[in-house]
Amino acid sequence: MGLQLYTNKESRGVVVEWLLIELGIECERVEVEYHTSMKSPEYLKLNPFGKVPVLIDEHVVIYELAAICAYLADKFPEKNLAPALGDPKRGLYYRWLFFISGPWEALATDQMRNIQVQPEQKMFMSYGDETDAYQALIQGLTEANPYLCGKQFTVADICVGAMLLWQQKMGQLRADPVIDQYLMKIRQRESLQRSNAIFAS
């Protein structure tokens, strides 16, 4: 049995599908519907959160978007979508993967819920407050050359690029020339142009 991707065309699963195009590999796609099959007892055995995407590789079940993307990059090292083990840029790569799926994701969720962090709460929040999070993002993107890990396009660019493209499309991303410059480069990826990702249009 090859790779199986449980996903929905209106979910973060489209990020994995973009990555699959970049990798040039085959993967069986299993469409899972919200509120029904995604919450079925069978599916909850794969992902107890009842969410997509989920990747199955033989008997290994992986959920969480960044984990799936990192797994695929390491499974196909010849595609060069992650800095090699021992390369100092591997640390930068990890930093971006965990930043976008941790502090930045938490900020985005709070913004959707109209939650404002009070000054006395900053020390408890992974992202501090909105100003801190944007400062970290802009500082990091300023160092991109042109990608997050330098000349090498990596899975980190897919995860960060997808999130920022989606937020921009939804009007949830604060405008900044540094962000625009980075996303302009990401939009030039042939794999993204070939994908049907909802954030790519």
C-alpha cells in the first residue's frame, strides 16, 4: 500500500497536495466530509481531533500539517526540500516550521475569535501579542534570500507561504512590503500554479 492522504478540498489538506506536486510523487487521495465521515468512529481512530489532513504511510499515521510536510520532505531527501541533517540551516528550517504552526497559528486563531491579549497576559502567550508576532515574522522574512533557508526552497516555505497566502486572501494579514516581496516569490513556484489550492487564486 502506498501513501494515502485523507483530506478535503476546502481544508489545509490542499497544502499537502501542493507539496505532493512539488515532490512529483503519487499519493492516493481520500476525500473526507466535514461533520459526517470526518467525525465517524473509524476516522477518529486515525485522528482523534476529527480533522484533516491525515497521511498514512504503510502502518504509520501522521496528522498535524507541519508534521506531515516534514515527514514527506525527509522520506524523499533526493527532492531536496529540507536542509540536510548536520546543515546549520536545518535549525532555521525547524524554527520556521514550529513558528508558523505554533505561535503564528495561535495568533491567527485568536484574531478570528476577536481575542486581544492584555499586557499582563503576554508572558503566558506563545506569541506574546500581535505586535511581537509580526515583528518576528517581518524580521525573519527580511532575512529570506529569497527563501526562508536561503537559495533552497523547502517545506518551510510551503507551510509559511500557504498560511500567509491564505491570510492575505481572507484579508487577515497586515500589509507589509516585506511580506509582499516574499509572497511574490512564492507565487512563482510552478507547483503552486499547478495546484488547485484555495489560497493560490
